[in-house]
Amino acid sequence: MQPEPDGAPPDTICLEREQAHHVSRVLRMTIGDPLELLDGRGFCYLSRIVEIRKDRVILQYEAQRLS
């Protein structure tokens, strides 16, 4: 996940293939579950699952904080 050019994260985040499989099948997360994403630069993005498909999981961005 990359922040937008102005530094703000996108409103929605799409996890594809392997990441989506891990979230939906391995962790068995469902719509409405919270999820924290780390960007490797010291920020944590708080999000919530809004859609699960076979090959992708869509997250709604909620907040950002330092990890």
C-alpha cells in the first residue's frame, strides 16, 4: 500500500491474491473485522474489511498512527 501523493492514504485498500487468501482463508477474517497494515516506514493504517472476493479483499481506511 502506498500513500497518495499528498501523503494521505487512499480511502480504500485492495489486498490481492496471496494477501487476500491469507486474510480470508488462513486468518478467517470476515466483513467488518478490523485490520492493521504496516507500510515499512513506521506508520500503521487502521482499516476495516468491507468486501471479500475470491481473489481480493477490500478494506476501508479508518485512521493512521505511528507504529
